[in-house]
Amino acid sequence: MYYGKKKAIIITVIIVLLVLILAAGGVCAYFFTDLFKSNETLFLKYMVAGLQNMQVPASTQLQDITSMQQNNPYEVNGEFSLGYTPTEETEESLSAADALGQVTVAVTGQNDPLQEASYRKLDLQLAGNSIFEVEYANSNQIAALKSDEIVNAYVGIKNENLKVLAQKLGVQDTETMPDSFGENTINIEELTSITEEERTHIQETYTQVLQQTIPDELYTKQQEMTIQKDGIEYVTTAYRLDLSAQDVKNVVVQMLQTLREDSITLNWLTTKAKLLNLSEEYAQVNQLTATIENWIEQINENQNFAEGGLSLVVYTYQGETIQMEAIMGNTLKLTINSENGETGNSKINAQLENLSSEGDFSSIQLTIAINVTDTQTVIQGEMNIDDETMYTINTTTTGTASQNNVNTTTEFIMNQGGDSWTIHYTEQKNFVEEVEDMVLLDNTNCAILNDYPTDQLQQLLTAITQRTIVVWMEKVQEINNYINPVPTVQPSGL
């Protein structure tokens, strides 16, 4: 009897322990795995993770350089060079490639933020010989150009009364023009600012709208979905949201109807609209409310709104988001994936596919890679259109502002039909105590166009235009003579 009772207790304890272990495992599975979570929850979880992976690493190096430029004077020395590689190496194409390779533009200049002044001189050179120079200066609210072959003084525009100047130049409609550049300058920091209260309110309000408007059954899960990323096959679990055209319409209308009654978000939007100098239909709450009402009516009446619907797909592998897709009806498909390696490394790949038989392209591939360290920032971008046209841009910035020396190299390459064109620019920036002999513009060294009466202004611009055409033709002829030199005729009998 005693043994039987003891055995029962032991069995009971074992069962209880098993139940507790299973319960604990269930709790862990709920909180730390995806076992009991809904398709909607998992879709949102992995979508947010995928978007977070696309964040660009911040470069303290570039931030320090920008801050230094805004507060300290500096000198600039740079050079543009050109390149051309033809597909077919004919005598004509090789001559053009050689000539283009001999063209450089030397850049020198200074910036003095204390005097709000800047200066640049561009020297166009052919085979090391200067053939044309142009100078740019900006100070005392005047921006001006000068070339000694065209005019012997700066010709510029003062940043005031621009509407009057435009009228002198024959512009009829000046009502929407600013009277000065910078008058409507947008403060990016202020434009993108949002309080924690506003952020929380918007997130909670419109997340709830989405949850209430989109039926649970529209979120689905597909296992063992094989995809390719960087040439490697992955067997993934996909979470989808498939919306018909009517579903999309319902979501958009419900979002707008909620916004129409949402004073916090309306005030936030109109504040940003004022910073962007938008019209009152967006910058005034009452008028924006009426505008939203009009949008709702137009969407409801539009039978072709979001035709084909919208599908969003998130692919996961071993608990990580590795790729996302957006499919817009039978028209476009956008595929995005990102890679975040060590701290400071980021790469984003995107492909836009044209699913219809219409359009100017079949596929556009875009890649952006960023590598950041304390002393170097490398940004690489590449766009490939149908494997026929490719644009590449690479920028490398080395050095630090505290060392008063920064070097930047930028290269732009375009490949089309086998031909390749290259623009290469190198620049050295040196921070100094002060800038010597800074060009400061006034009416003693600059013809300020704002000050001329209409008839004199027209005469001046006509003369400058005519002289510019003459000089341009001379330079074209000079370059042409270099490409196709005139053969030297030897005297007869020698």
C-alpha cells in the first residue's frame, strides 16, 4: 500500500513536471519563436526587420567635414578628367578617345564662411595647355561669372528684386517667383522633426486602421519557397499580403477618413506643408480636410483605382528577413534585399521589373554600397538598365577635418552599347586660418544685372551672347585641329 501510494505520488510529480516543462516550452515558443504567432504578426515583424536592415550607416567623418566647412575657411584644388573607350577601334574613334583623354579642367578656389564668400576658377586644358578659363564668385549676395576672353569684369545677379529682373528679361508670369533665392529655404531638420507624442499617436492610430481594414485571411504563409539572392539559392518561408483592387481602395479610403478626423496628424502635416511653401489647400487644416474629402470622393468614383491590386511578400531564412517584394498588379515588380556586415558596412540591392508588354525598359537593377570608418567613407552606386546601359558612380572621401586635409575622388561611368564614357574628379580640401585675397563683389568689379535699365540690359546680354558664340567656335576649332591636325606641306624640291 505504501509502495503504491509512493508510486502514485512519483507519477503525479513526473506528470506535473512534464506539464510544467511543456507549458514553459509553450511560453518560450510564443515569446521567442514564431510557432503560435499569426501570419499578420509575422508578416509585420519581418517586414519591419527588412526595412530596418536598409538603414544607411552614419558617417561621423562626413558630418565633421560638413561642420568644419560651415565654420572655417578652406582652399580647394581639384581636377576633372575625361575618358572614352569605343566599342569599335576605328581611326576616327581612337582619335576622339585620345583627344578626350587629353582634356582636363583644373579647379582652384576658396571658401570663407565668415565673409559668406566663395570663389572658383576653372581652367580648361588640352594636352596640358590652357585654352579657356572661367571664374565664379559669390559674395555680398551677388553670384557672378567672368572670362577675360568674353568680358573684362564679373557679370552677376544680386539676390534681391528678382521679380523685377525677370520682368526686364521678358518673363511674363512672375507671381510665383521668389524675390530672392533662399527666401523660401527649407530647413531639413525642422521639416523631418516629429515629437515622440506625435510619432506614437500616428503609429497607434494607423496601425489600428490597417488591422481593422485588412482581413486576417489576406495574410498567408508559404513554406519551402526557393529564391535566389546574389546567385545563391535559399529555401525560405514567405509571408504574403495579397490585396485586390477593392482591398487597396478600402485601405486608402479608411486611412483618409481617419486622417480627416485626426487633428494631431492634420496639424503635423499642415506645419510641414507651410515649411514647403505649399498652397493653403495643404497648409490650412480646414482646407486640407476639404481636400481629403475630395480625394475620398475621387477614389470611390474611380473604377480603375489600383487596378490589379497589390501583393507584398517577405522572405525569411533561419529567422532573418533576406528579401522583400512588392508586386503592383500586372505592371511592376520591385524586389529589395540588403546586407549589413560589420559596423559601417551596408549594401542595398533593388530590381524593378516591367511585367507588362509596354514601357521603355524590361528590368532596372540598382545597387548602393556604403563603407564607413573614422577616416574614410566609400559610396558606390550602380544602375543597370536591361544589360544595355549601365551607370556607375563611386565616391571616396579620405582624411579628417581635424587634420585640416580632406581628399575626395569621384568617378562617373556610363556604358552604353559597348561604348564607355568616364568623368573623373579629384579634390583636395585644406582648412586654413584665413583666406588671402578673397574676391569680394561690388559694383566696382561686377556688372550687376539688377541695376541696369531694360534697354541697356538687353544690349549687354546680346553683346555677351554674341561674344560667347565666337569664343565657343574658336575653342571647337582648336580641339578639332588637335584631333585632325593639318598635315605639313613640304616645299617642292627638298
